[in-house]
Amino acid sequence: MTWLFEPGWWANGTVRTALVVGGIVAVTSAVVGIFTVMRGQSFAGHALTDVATAGGAGAFLAGVGPLLGFVGGGVLGAGAMDAIGVQRVKGRDIATGVVLGAAMGLAALFLFLSARTSSATGATQLVLFGSIFTVSPSTLPEVSWLSGAVLVTMALVARPLLLSSLSVELAAARGIRLRAVGLIFMVALAVAVGMSAIVIGAILSTALLIGPPASALRVARRVGSAVALAAGLGVLATWVGVLLAYDSYYWSASHRSLPVSFFVVVVIVAEYALASVLRRRTRRVPTAVVEPEGWT
Amino acid sequence: MAVVAVGLSGCNSGTTGAAGVIQAVGAENQYANVVAQIGGRYVHVTAIMSNPSVDPHTFEVSTSVAQAVSQARLVVQNGLGYDQFMTQLESASPSSSRRVIDVQHLLGLSDTTANPHLWYKPSTMPTVAAAVERDLATMEPSHASYFAGRLASFRSSLAPETAAIHAFRARFAGRVVATTEPVADYLLSALGLVDATPWRFQADVMNGIDPSPEDVATLQTMISDHHVAALCYNAQVTSSVTQAVRSQAQTSHVPIVAVYETMPEPGYNYQSWMIAEIRALTRALSEHVSTTVLR
């Protein structure tokens, strides 16, 4: 196994932190991501990554931890999108697009200002594409708390969320408060996106949010198994990504290693391709539970 | 905003634009300082980068900087991509009367030179000063003897630095140190010190990308095993990785020496800055005392 696990892998503290934090984040992203895909809110999820970008850049400028910025920015963005009408299907893309543009403008401003006023280096890389190997072990409690909160919230709203995803009319008839459920989900989504931003960067966090759930939904027959499979695929992608980035140090004589984010995304895409092949093989009849209306 | 143009001591402030006063720009304040020392009362110098809490590698240009460059008749810049924006600003406002001293080209260095922090090389500033004197004398031939006199006193003022380097070498040559960035590496090698830090680590920090976990572990082990006698910490280019290395040095009782991209102000000129760095290294190696801020 030494060809796979290069020297120092098991003893390296940086790697251990990356694996633990990355694993927790991947599970959280996958659970939230299943509902994001089923509700057709991938674009809203992507917009939240852009808001998280602005938050992360702002945190860099203010000198506070990036996690706080990513999550805080995302939650504020979720509130803004709710306020200007992301719930209405008709105006959804427009509201999302406006928030997205504004957020990226703010991110540009914050990165500019932090380059001009701070000695901190690598802000752009860290905010946009992630720096899991620079995550401090002291971040672990925060990540665990946030992840726990998101998972508990998702467990509580899973049923009304599923129902409203499948049929708005039916959910309303059952007395589900659609807007409240939608807003709670958006906040959970924002926190999940902010957390995955510290692993693979704000811009790429969509990949971790959408990729494993999309693959899982291609092959799973029930929501429960889709959630479990997505979590497994997400963790696998993150861990293999970290491993390959670590190993890449030994691939060239110059020891120029490659970034984790790249490898995570490569694995996610490979998983999706594999899931698509499996789906075609099985020629499975889509069940209504897994595929809501409008989702193909 | 901290990075607006700053007039330097030694320049003739208050008579900006007056007849016979040459407007000059130093991209980094250490070059501006040397220009001021040569130009004296006939030159007004503006330094673009002088904030010790800003990473010059990621510096962003403002309009006031563009204006200073467009009005300057003499510009001194480092080159090697360190202050790439200067070249862009100069081509944005072409002027036949402006002279540009690019230190990289002045020293005949190729674009592939890995370490751009040329001012830490003891032989750099005498060459720069001579080039400045030459250009100023061409611009204002009537003051040529004044500039020549100031160049001569600049040269003789370097004697204490040269002596300090010789004394340091005699005592500490061959000792091993670590760095977080290649900023002072030219000075370290002039002092006979060995920088054991993996070059990749230094270059990655300098270029704003994440060093590999392997290189971080190598550096951390060097410090915890006391393989290095001191850590040269670039206080101007920091990240969570360099801060972790710094706290590793603190817990391992390895003395830390602050090094800078630009000249700490106020209170220093180029010569006294270099002597202060050599003194801080001496204290680190002989008394195990850290110098976390040059004041």
C-alpha cells in the first residue's frame, strides 16, 4: 500500500485535520444537496456560494476566521434571496441572479481591499478555491457544531420539505407553511455551502453540494438510500482528493504538489459518470419519490 | 488608506513642482530612500509601497499611484515581476523625459531569477545609487557635482554595514536558519548562513498558494528538532501556515527574527535597516533573543 499512501501520510497532522473536517463537511453537503437537487434549487445553491465568497473575502479583510465569513455571508444571502422572492418559481432565477451579481461585486471589493491593507497572502486562492491544508485543528469544534445543527434541522424539516418539493398544492393542503420551510432550508443550504467553502473554496462548493447527490439520485431508489449514498460519495471524493493531493508531491522530481480542490472535483465528476453508466445499464423506471416533477 | 504616496525625509517637501526639483518615484520605499539620499534637496521622492503591514506581492494600484508615476521624471523599480504594475503604469502614460531604473535589468538578471528581493543583496544598493546619480546628473547637469558628492557620502555610509557583515560571518558562518519566505535570503547568504527551508515552501508562500503538507511537516520538524538556530519570519507576507510555523518556533524556543519586504518606517534609512536586521540575527544566534518587530 506504500504506493498509495506516500511517506508521512499517517503521521501528518495537517492531513488528519483535512480528513476529519473534509469528511464532516462532505456528509453535511450531501444531505442538504439531495434536497437541493430534488427541489431544483441548484442555481440558488450556486448563488449562495457566490455570497459565501463575498463573506469569506470580507472575513479575510476583517481578519476573522474564514469559516465565520463563509457561513455568515451565506446566511445573509439566503435571507436576501428570500426577501426578494426566491420562493416564487417565476421570479426565482432573477432574484438569485441579482444576489449573485451583487455578491461577486462585493467579493471583488473585499479582495482588493485586503490585498491593499493586509499582509495576509493567498486570499484569492483560499476564498475561491479552498485551502483545506491550511485549516487549523481549532476549526474542528466549530465545524462539528455547525454540521450537527444542519443535520438536525434537515431531519426535522425533511418530511414537509419532501412533500413541498413533490407537490406545492398537496403540501399547502396538508397545512405546511411553505415559506417557513423554504426559508429554513435556504439557511441550512447557506451553512452547508459555507462549510464546504473551507474545503474546496467558495466557487467550487457547488461541486460538493450538487455532485454527490446528483450521482446518488441517478442510482438510488429511495430518498433514504440516496442520502446515505450521497454522503458516502461525498466523503469518498473528499478523502481521495486529499490523498491524491498529498501523493502528487511524489509524482514529479520537483515535488510540486497539486491542489486538493482539483482532485476532489475530478473524483466527483468520475462518480457522476459512473452513476450515469450504471443508470443506463439498469434501465430503472424512475420513481415519483426520487424524481419530482420537472426533474429529468 | 495606508498605501498612498508618502514623501520621505531627506526630500525637499513643500516645494513640489518648484523649478529645479526633480519629481521621482521609488516603487518600494527602500529604493525611494536611496533616491532621496542621492538627490537631496533637488529631488522630491514618492514611495509607492511603504506600508509594513501590506504584502507587496499582492499590491493593488490606485489612481494616486498612477498620477505619481505619470508625473515622475525618474522611476526606480525592482523588476522581476515584483512590481509589475509599475511597468503597466509607465506604458499607460508614456513620456520621453522619464528615466526608469529597473533594478533587475540594472543588475543584468534574467527573468527566471527565483528570488526577487534584490535589495537584501549587499551589492545591489551601491549599484542602484550610482545609476540614480548618473541619471540625475544627466537631467540637471548644473547640480552634477552636488549629486556626485552625495553618492560619495552614500558609499562611505555603507561601511558600517559591510563591517557588520564581515563580523557576523566570522562568528556565525555555516549556522543553519529557517525562513517563511525568501525575502531576506540574499542577506542570509551574504552573512554565511544556510537557509534550510525547502525552496518550494518559501516560493509557495511568496506566490500566495498553499505549501504542500510534506514541506510544512519538514519545516516544522526542523524547528522542533532545533536543526535551525533561528526563524526569519516575514511579517509582511503571512498566512495561517506561516503563523503556525511561527508558533511552532515559539513553543520550541527557536528565536524569531522579523524581516520585511519594505523598509520599516519611521526611523530607518536603508543602511540602518540592514544593520538592524544583522543585529537582530546576531542577538538571535548569540543570546537566543527574538526580534518580532523592528522598531
